[in-house]
Amino acid sequence: MLLTDIHRHPTVLEPIAYSWDIVAKFLPGLELVEQRQVEHTVLSAEGFGDIYQSLRRGIPYDHADPKERNGILSAKFRKRD
């Protein structure tokens, strides 16, 4: 299982920035079972994103929208035989 914020610039809390194509790094060694790309829509009181609430809302990430913002990637893999 891979669950991560997708953002363009590293931050203090997340020093590595992944892009949407991170899933390809696990292939073909693993089989992709399910993938979700959603908008990061929910902020906590401290201003940090709440990944789980955004996933529950399930608003698909609009790749056609050019404005810079975070997204959430959820991917489930299975080991190949």
C-alpha cells in the first residue's frame, strides 16, 4: 500500500516530493490492484492536510486544472508470482 501527498516542492515535514508517476517505480515487480488520485481538500485546525478525510471525500484530482496544489495518491499493490 502506498499513501502519500503529491506536491511539487519538498517541505520540512515532507522532505521528498513525489509526482503522480511514482506508481510506475513499483512496476513490473508488483501488480497494481487499485489506484486513486484525489484532491487534497481537508485541512486540520493546524493547517495541515488530512489525507484520510480527503480520501473519504473522494473528489477526483483534476489534472487539467493548472493551479499548483497538493493531491493524494493511494495505490494498492500485489506481489507478482
